[in-house]
Amino acid sequence: MRSAIEQSLSLPGAEALAALTTAPEDQWFDRKSGRIQARDLAAPLVALANAEGGYLVVGISEGVVDGVTARRANEIRQAAHNFTDPPVALTVFEIAAHDDTTVLVLRVEAGDGVHATTTGHVYLRVGDTSRRLTFAQERELRFDRGETTFDSRPVTARADELDDRACADYRDTIGSSSVTDMLNARGLLTHDGRPTVAAWLLFADRPGAIFPSAHVRVLKYADRERGTGERMTLMAGHDVRFDGPLPSQYREAEETIRAWIPTLQRLGPDGRFRDQPIIPEAAWKEGVINAIVHRSYSMQGDHIRVELFPNRIEITNPGRFPGIAELHDPTAVIRVARNPRIARVLAEMGIARELGEGIRRMFATMRAAGLADPVYRQSASGVTLTLLDQPVAAGVLDGLPKTARRLLEVLQEAGRPVGTMEAAEAVGVARPTAIRHLKLLQANRLVTWSGGGFSDPTATWAVR
């Protein structure tokens, strides 16, 4: 969408207005009436800057061009300076409308930190709305963003060291007049012309020359456990590393996973048995691209790992969960891009999508396939996503209490039999409470129990 908006700015006036009028509003594009007060633009400006930037058109409302007068246009140009803190960075384009009015197109840059209105409110662009954050959500956003986003920092390289072909292809994608204009338009060059971290990771032929850990590794195991030493189950020739520019890393990893993913004979909707991958492709692809887009590239010494087991896929990336959400309910995520410039470019390339939308789609895909919900596990150094080949009856999970669902996640994450007390401590409940909910999972044929009695301290629970 954003490239389409940018391309529309090069059209003749009437055609540009028609394109801006009919374009759907989304994560990166918003419209406001020309009658809006300048102070009321603070919320959408802040929301876009706190996400990945985008475009705010002023002078079009509900499919009608109502234009902006010359006096109001001057006020709108100063809105970011007067009503946002710190001031949102933007570029203003004017398109002649009618009756001596214009339509203003504000290109909003992704902020390096967190922006607020001068009244102290913080907003975030979520889908096609500007959502005001609660105090807790604002605190989480500030924690994720820090004083500046890492992908906006300069690297010790020159812009002419970027891959010419990759830059030219993306320049053509967004309709920019030159590679330099393209890099500047996406915040990929500093004021003195140096490439940023995002530019290097996206367009350098060998990003690892500066960021040795910025690569994706795909591994396949013969057993459900990794094993150690002589019992290591890693299959020979099934440990590969992809270390080109991020778009290439994703595409090459995607091809390898598709070729290596375990398959099983399953009954299809036509009543015939066919070879099917243990995890739907749409689900694992969302997991891989989210890891690439939202990993912490400032954390050196670790990389993204995609591990294929006979019964699951695990995707691990350095850095905290990229969003404002409880890990036991990631579908409620409020989108926060740790690397807004990387996210923006990959979205325009057709690789990445909205984070919240992608996670919800992943959950929906797993549920539609009759499989267990994806499980996120966060450690001090990163996040692991587990996609498990565990059939679940439709509607069963939705009807379970939260404690039962969290206990099921603990067993899924462990991938082995777990003692009752260990499970209880993992979710922070008393042993009798854990037993009650584990019995509920057992009744729904989600877990199995083994032991001499429910009071047996050696009794264990495992997913079916």
C-alpha cells in the first residue's frame, strides 16, 4: 500500500487525488478532512511515528475531496512541531484541489524513540486505527523502543557498498526516482549519508561482515529430542546457514523448510490419504518472518534457529517478544516493531505483514488444521515459538479455563513427561489446583497420565 501511495504522488493532480481518495486505510495510511483542527492531527501523527511511519492525507474525507485552505495548510504544516513531543519527523507534499484549496500528504517517519502528544497521550497505529495506549502499554512500548531503535543507527560502511541490484529492485518497487531518494525516503541513510543498520541488513551482499550473528540456521532432527554427544539426533547434512541480505535469508530458509519438513499420510477432505506436512505452511512461514523482522539485531552471539522435529517445529530468535501482549494470549498483541525500518521495507516487498494480523492468522491456521495452538516461551535471551503436531478437537481449547490452557502449554513446551509438582510450579498454582485442571485436560483427551496414583510423587503428565 505505501508504495502505491508514493507512486500516486507522481501522477497528475486529478489522478493523484483519485488514487488517494480510493486507497483503503490501513496500518500505514490514514485520511482526515481538510476541516480538521491542527491539534487533532497529533494523535494520528504520533500513532504512525510510534509504529513504522506511513502517510496521513489531509483534505479528503469519506470519499470526498474537501481541501485545505492556505491558512489552515500553514497550521497543519506546524502541527507536528506544535502538538507532538518530541516533534514527529515528516515531509509535506501538496496537491492542488479546487477553489484555491490543496490536499496535503504528510509522509511520517518512524520515530527513533516514543512520541506523545503535548497533552501527554501516547498512540500506536494498530490496523486502520490510532489506538491510545494505557499506562502499562506505554511503559512496554518505551521499554521496547528505548531511546532509539537499533535499526536506525549508522554502520561503519559506505552507501556505495550496498548491493546495486537489490537497491535498484526495491527502488522500482516503491517508484522512487533514484536509489539515494529511496534510501532517504525509508530512513535508511543518516543525515551525513551513511547507511543505517536496517539498510545494511536489507541490502548488503554480506550483512555478516558487520553483524556476524545476523543469519538464519535451519536444522532437522531424526528424533523428538535433540540428544547430546553420541546420542545427538541431528541428521547428517541437515544443518544449513543462510547469511545473505534479509529478503534472501527468508526465501532460502523457506525453500529449505518446505523441502525438509516431515510429512505424514493423512486423510484429505476428498476421502483419500495424502502426504501432508506436519505443520501447515502458512503457520510456519508466519513464524519465520516474524523472527527475521522482529529479532534483536543488537544482541550478538546468537542467531535465528528453525529446528524441525518429527512432531514439531521450533523457531527461536534473540530478543524479547515483539509486542505488547501476554505470552499466554499472543492473539491479543498490540503491534510494536522493534525494527520499524526493516519491517516497513519487507512489508513493501510483500514478505512481511502486520505483526498482530500475522500472529492471529497463524493461530487460525493451526486451529483450522485441528492442531494445538502455537506456544511462545520467553527466556532471558530470546523467544521460542513451538508449532506442535498435536491434534485437538475443534472448540476444546476455547472452552478450557486459563489455568488448564497454561498447563497444556507447559507440557507442550517440555516435549516430555512432566511431574505434577513441576507443572504446578511452572504456572504458579497449588498442587491440588494443578491436578484438578490436569484431570480436565485428561478428560478432553489432550494429555495422558502415568503413575501409581494421583498422590504418587513420581506420577507424570504428557501431551497425547
